[in-house]
Amino acid sequence: MTGYILGIDGGGTSCRAALADQAGTMLGRGKSGASNILTDPDTALRHITEAARLAFEDAGLTADLGSASAILGLAGNNVGDAVGYVTARLPFKASQIVSDGVIALQGAIGDEDGAIGIVGTGTVYIIRDQGQFKSIAGWGFQVSDLGSGARLGQLALQESLLAFDKIRPMSALTEAILQEFDGNPELIVDFARLAKPGDFGRYTPKVFEFAGRNDETALRILKAGANGVDEALDAVSAVTGAKGKLCLLGGLAPLYPPYLSERHRIRLSEPRADALTGAVELAVKAYAGKAEMRA
């Protein structure tokens, strides 16, 4: 196939696009807003299109999206209805939607066997074993994503209400969060009722900040989060036999290791490249005269 190649990395917080030529040489990049196709597919479509357009503009080209073939690694891709809805409305010449974890795995470890854990707004763990992909967790904020930024932020709000009701002791963290809501627990309830994962995730930096000050509540939240990550990494090791590279990715990846079990800390290695690079590499494989990628 001829034309441009697009790699797109879309998650619960932002969407990034990279435009490349048939050889995989990066030409331009663009960034827009949240693009979780499960929680808000129409907003995701708008942001995917915007990021792709900005990538063309960054390359000094007219934004001809119909000339590009794309691999899209998107959060929320594990629900068929959402994938079908979005795929039918994408503006590209050809496109495939895969897990955002698959593109992250490709970026992190290349074509080797190994595994990654993505710990950001959500969590998911992706394994490649003898060319076959397997995912663990990542079923969404409502029923999965233990240890994710969304879950940590939700727990911070929960702990603030528990402290307000004197069920648990007030701490500097819960006091700070209550102050953001003018000390009114009803405002927390109103916020949480309509909040999306990224909204809860805004409170996660406070959890790590106050944990660094030995705040009891923050440390309790991080212990629960790290336990969820440890359990998932144990499941990963059961598949891989604790062999191959293991990388942590996502916004919480630099913050979590001190709270994880040593058995996992000692295996962690730095990723070779980011998820957007992985998306471009997979798009080149799929659309630049190589066999179509399946995942």
C-alpha cells in the first residue's frame, strides 16, 4: 500500500499521533485529549482525528487523513461494540485498532518475547510469548484496573469521606482533599457521581506526594495499589516463567517501584522506546508491504 503511515496512541488522558513515511521515518507529531473508546467513543473519535491532523501540520503537510493508513492503540479496545463503532467512523484509508498495551509492548521490547505493565490512569499487562499476545487485567475502571491512577484517586476521595465521618483518622492528605471541596462532603459525592477515570486520576499525584511525607492514609492507599500491581505481575510471571524483559510503563511507572515487592523490582528494565514508536513500527509492518499485523 502507498501513502503515509500513522501510529496513534490513545488513552484515558491524551491521544498522540505520529506521521511517518513508508520506511517508518517520523515526519510529524500531534497531541489532543482523552481517547478511551469505551467510556466516550465520540470524544475519542474527535481527538483521534485532531491528533492526526496536527501530526500532518507538524510535518508541514496538508492534513489529508484519507491518504494515511493507521495502527491505533486505544484504551477500551477490549469491547467489540466500541471497536466496531469507532472503526466504522475513522477517517483513514485503512486502519486497525489494537490494544494500547500492544503498541506499548512493541515500543518497550521490540520484537522480543517479554512483558510490560502499564500503570497509568488504568492498568493492563501485556505478554508476548513465541509471537503470541496475552493480556492480563485491563477490563476497565469499574471492574478492574487495580493499582491504577483512577483507583488510587478514587480511594483518596473515599478516605477523605471516611475521615470526615471520623470512621478513620484525619490525615494531611484527606484534609488537603477536603479543603479542595470547601470541606463539604456533598461536593465530593457530586464530583464522584459523574467522574470519569481521568477525573479521579487527578488526585493520584497527591497520594504519592503525601506518601513521601509518611502520611498514614497515603501510605495505606499505595499499599493497596501496589498489592494489586504485585498480584498482576505474579500472574505475568506465571505465564512467562519470569523470563524475558519486564518493563513498567505509564505515568505511575517511575513512582511505583519503591512500593512493589522486591521479586518484581529486581526484574524491571528500561523500555527501548515509547508506545507511539511501537504504533508506527506496527503500522509499517501492516501497511508498508509486510504481512498484516494481528493482535
